[in-house]
Amino acid sequence: MPYMDGYEFAAALKGDPATRHIPIIFLTTDETVEENAPKLGAAGYLKKPVMANRLLELVSLVAKSLT
């Protein structure tokens, strides 16, 4: 991302009342994601390389939690 990293984007998204309800799933190589993603209110994370079936499972799980 050219202007901010994913953590900065997540903080901005969650800091805005108009967008804080949007679920975030991190897809990253960052080794600190286990620690940082929950602090930012992420719905989940996957470490790269990401297998498509794992991503679909996580998206489905997050979607179910919204209903």
C-alpha cells in the first residue's frame, strides 16, 4: 500500500464511526500479526502464502458471525 501499511489502514478504518463495523482479515507475512491483529479489532488473519480454501473458510466464518 503506497501511503500506509495494513495496520495503519486498520486503525483508520476502526477509528471512524462510519466504517468501524467493517470486518478486517489480514493477509500478511508479518510475524507480529498474531499480536497486532486482535489489538486492531481484526476479525482474523492468515499468513502468506494463503491457501484459497483457508481464506474462504475464514471469510465464511466471519460472515456467519455478522448474522
